[in-house]
Amino acid sequence: MSSNSNLLMGMSPLMLWACLPLMAFGQNTPKTTPVPRDPLELATGQIQAANTPASRETALQLLARARSSFALRSAGQAYDLKVSFTVDSLGETNYDGAWEMEDLFAPKQGHRWTATTPAGYNITAIATGGEIFGDGTASAVPLRLLEARGVLFDPIQSPSYADHGSIRTSTATFRGAAVTCLLLSRSRNTANLASGRDWEETEECIDPQSGLLQVHSEAPGRYAAYDYSNAPQFGGHILPRSVTITEAGRVVSKISVESLRGMTPADPGLFVATDAMKAKGPAVAMTSATKISRIQGQGPFTSAMTLHPVCVFGMVTPTGHLVEAHALQPSDPNSQAAVEDAKKIDFSPLTPAGSPPRQHFAFVIEKFVSLQ
């Protein structure tokens, strides 16, 4: 788990897997429909398993190189980052429209970020001295705001975490350049397809020459595409100039880095929590995302059956409820049933007793059984 200061940044890429009742299929394993086609689904050809120490180390080094580019605070210099983004989710998530966000950091002083939208939400959050304080429109931070922070600051799994599970690789072309796509799964005991991505895999497509992340996808149907044209640089790190997030082929958020500059000197008053913030107690922290697989249907299952997955994406509140939930395959006839079932899940057992309030993203892969 990240430190308090890291938790304030946004989504940690660590994926906690919780598999709710899955049957042991044995020799009667049903077929699974492939991941839907998408312009940003790049791992569509032959896949190679990284199952030797050398191949795994090569993949992990590429992952580490891409991850390091986003670690602005490791430069040990004070900075001021300004970002704008526009959300167009057709009301499936909260606060569509224009957003502005600012992120300030100074070594040994703290971390402060603010965000606001004319749609009716604002927040100021400060992490200092190992504590997090905040003040805003609501206690829970909206999904699209945390999403913007996640794809800019911490989109990629750490190599130490990725090394626990399955690693597969594929080569593809993105914007005319070769990329290496890493397919990461928490389990090493998955019967993977010979070609294409599995539903449970996270996909990171990286330019092996520059080491820069090009496409990031935690679940099929949702993609973040990175553009480094006139990319801002700071302390040896490179941020994208823009990130475009799509769901089912439709742009739902467009994020632009407006400026990134050093602060010399940094005003220490920026990192002091107000009395009103302190009176509210610890702010809600963003912790590791969760993936859950569920099967909708009664056994016994046979090889004549087919599983039709639908992935539901949402945010878990400090009370363990899934909110802003929506299907990443909205045209699937099971999409509404998938969302309704995912909303019934009680996520509170995943929160340790006595821990500070927290929220996190959840990806629920609902698998519907048919005889077709």
C-alpha cells in the first residue's frame, strides 16, 4: 500500500483480486467470448508468455521505466502542475463538463491539490506530516476527478507487484510506431488464450525506444491514450501533454497538462491545513483498485456453454457501496443486469477494521452463461 502522501495523488495501480464464487470447471470449461474489438485494443495478435526469468525481467524493466516517468515527486524538487479536463459521460458519472485542477508539491513541506468544476464540485486536499486533510463539496471524490489523477500520476503497476502474477507480451503498432504490450494478471494459473487479451488482464502498451506509456487499459472497454507532443518535462521526468480516455470507443474524458514548472521558493503556507480541515478529521484516502469476477448462472457447467463477460466500472465509497457504476460494454444485452448485480456487492469486508476512510475504483467482470 502507498504512503498517505501517495494515496492523496490518486489511484494506485495495485489491483487487488477478489473472486466471488467461481466454479471449478475441470474438463467442462465453457468457452468465453473474446474481448470486443476497439481501436485502442492493441494486443490482438499472437501473445508470448514471459515464463522464464530472463523474459520476465525484460518485461519488468520496461514496466519500471514507463512507471518512473510519472514519478514527479522523486525528482526532489518543488513543482506546480496545472491541468484541465473535460468530461462527457452522458450522465453515467457525476459532474460532466469542464474541470480545472492544480497539484503542488514541495519536499519536506507537503503536497496540496485543488480541483473545481462549474458543474458544482470543488475540493482542496493537503498531505503533510503523514496526515491527510481535505475540504470540499462532498466527502467522496468523484470518479472522473480521481480517474484524471490516476492516469497522470500513477497509472502503472509496480514491477514488484506485477512479478507476482502472469506476464504476457505482444507487439503492435500505435500511431505508426512499434509498441510492446504487457498483459498482466494477478494469477499465474490462468489458461490464457493463444492470441488476444483475456478479460482479467491489465494492458500496458509502451514504446520500447522512449520507454513512454502509450495506451493503458485496466479492463477491456476502457482505454487511456497518451500524447507526448510538446511534452512537459521536469527533473528528468516526462508527462504527456494530453490523455484521452475512451469507453466502448467513445471519448468520455480529455485531459490536458497546461503547465508544469518549478517553485522556488515554495510558500510553506500552502501546505498548512486550516482549522476547519482539521476539525473534519482525516480526509478520505484513495487506495488500491479492486477486480472481481462473478458468474451469473447455475451449474453444472459444460464445454457446450459460453461465458459472455460484461465489465462494470465504478467507485467504492468509504461505506462499501459501488457508485457511478456503468458498463464498459453498454451495447451488450446483459449490460444493465451486470450493473444492477455489481451494485449489490458489499465491498466493506475489503476495508480493514479501524482504518481511516477510503475509497477505490472497482472493476466487476460479470460473466453470463448461455448454451450458444
